[in-house]
Amino acid sequence: MPDSALQTFEEIGRIPGRILRYLLSDNDTELVDRNSPFDERLRLIKREEKLICIRAGIYGVLCGISIVWITYLARHFEPSDLTADLKATAFYFAITIGSGIILTMIELFFIYVDTIKTARKIALISGLRPAIIDDDDVTDELIVSLMYAGLKAPNSHSPMYGINPREHVNKIVLIFSMAVHKSKVAISRIILKSLYRRVLVRLGGRTVSRAVIETASIPVFALWNFIAVRRVMKEIRIRVTLPLLMNDLQENLLPNGFDNLTKMQQKATLLAIKSQVTGVADFHPNIKLFVERIFAGSYHENEDVFENIDGNLEQILKSMSAEERRIPLRIFCAVCGMDGRLKRRVRAESKRLSILCTEYDKHSLKKWRDYFMHGTSIPT
């Protein structure tokens, strides 16, 4: 792998970087034939997704059983009156809570490693060999993005191509969102577990032991792991399907290339892409790959093509005929679909476009997402 990709791994820390470098070592044979069709590759990718989701649930069960076992063994240290002997109480909770924290950390470690290994396997299925990629920076970044998706790392929000993804985001809201992002998983787990235990205590009365409550919590967190990992794997899937579909996508959206569009169509297309990026407030790796590919070989290739693009997408589309605006509208839907996140601002933009352009189908965003996620026929 080129030094640029390896340097990216080192930036996230020495130990995580070394783990990723080891997992990306090229010690596997091809998992599918090079001539395998897209449908077969997609079937294998979905199979890997199901397997890791099941394994994540098993990790949750094993962790829960271990906590229950330790809690059961520590029952002799539990004082009858928690407030009477504070030293004994502190010792008991140090054992139960401390072991729970350690076991949860081990559980998360196994989940993250398994997720990254599965991301690597999915990359191989899609035809990307992490250790034998050339000097294509875009491809390098795609490989890195798969690993980052496995770690649930956020997408880049730095300005690029002349677009500031967060130009519509209020600074106060931005700070609040960052704080929420870093704490939402931990807070959600704590709240859910607390509520679950409180319900059990109410149903069982004061005679319900801590071990029984922990036992009843096992299926909840097995399901939690399953759902969380499934979301991660769906994100990984959409990141690997785009390269497989890129040639057909370019041929369908821009059969004559970007340079052969009219000036008005070019401007509307750029604004459509910019609208998606600012709508989700970050750069999804698929959008970066798509932008790089459509401008490859173009006289715009080395420019920040969006730098001097101003105006309102809706006003420009309004001044165009239905035939002229067909390409910008389809590209807007395509970039929204390849991102996969249909956020509120994006949905609002789509609704306004459906009112302005009678030929535009507001449900096309989901159709394009299904195209990238499930290999359905390309929307017209």
C-alpha cells in the first residue's frame, strides 16, 4: 500500500494504526473470480454482513454471561445494608462495575477488529485488494474509508473543491452536535440499561437480585450489538458498491462527459452536488470518488470547480427546460443515493424540487439509494 494510505493510519494513533496495517496485510487469495457479476458480489457482501451481525450479537451474549457470572460469584461480598458498611459496599461495586467495564472494553475490541476484518473481506469481494492497489489516491482513500467506517469514524467536513460542507450549519449547533456525537452511544446504553433494570425491579420487587437483572439484560445488548453493527456494515456496503457501478453510472448520467454539457447544465450540476454536500454537512467518500471521476481528464480536473459557482439551484432549474434540467436533477438524486443518508435538509430540497419541476419524482432519492444498496435497476 502506498505511503499516503499508511500515513493516514498512523495519524489515528500508533496502536490503532498498527492494527489496521496488520489487518490490511495481503495474505488472502481472491474471494471471487474477477469476472463475477455484480449481483453475485452483492450476494456475498450481504452474507458477510449477516454473519458479522450474528457474531456481534454473540459477543454481547458472552459479555453479558461473563458479567452475570462475576456478579454471582461476588454475591458473598454484597453487604446486606449498602449504607452501613461503606468500605464493603465500595469493594463490592469495584468488583462488579470494574469487571463490567473491562469485559465491555474487551467486547468492543473484538467487535471493532471483526468489523475491520469483515470490511477487508468485503473489499476483496468487490475486487479491491488493499495491499496491492496502485498510486491512485482516490482508490487509496476508498480503502481507508472502509476501515474508518468499520471504526464508525465521521466523514470529512473540511472544505474541498471550493465547497464548505458546513456553510449552512450554525456554530452553536455544530458544537452541540459534536458533543452529542461523542457521547450518544455511551449515554444511550446507560439510559437504556437503567430503564430496563428499573422496569425489572418494579416487576420483580426488591427480591430481584443484581445477577437476575444482569441476566435479563443480556438479550437487550445482544440486540443492541446486532443493530449497531448492521448499520456500520450497510455503510461499508454502499462504499464498495459505487466503484463496481461507476462505469455504468457515468455512462448513464453523463454519456458525453461533463465538458459537453451546456454552461447552464454544468452550473446546475455543480450546484446539485454542492446542495447534497451542504445538506449532510460533510463529504461522504462516495461523493469525493464521484467528483474525481467525472472531472478526470476534464479541463476542470485541477481546479476547485465549485469555487466560483454561486446562485440558487432552484432558480437556475426554473429557467431551464424539462429536457435541459433532466441531467442535473438525476445527478442530484444519484449523489444523494450514493451517500445513503437522506437527512432533513436533503429531503426538504427534494420536496422543493418536486414542486418546481413537475417531472421530478420526490421518491427517486430512495430509488437511487436502493440502486446502490441492493442492485436494483437504475432509476430513469
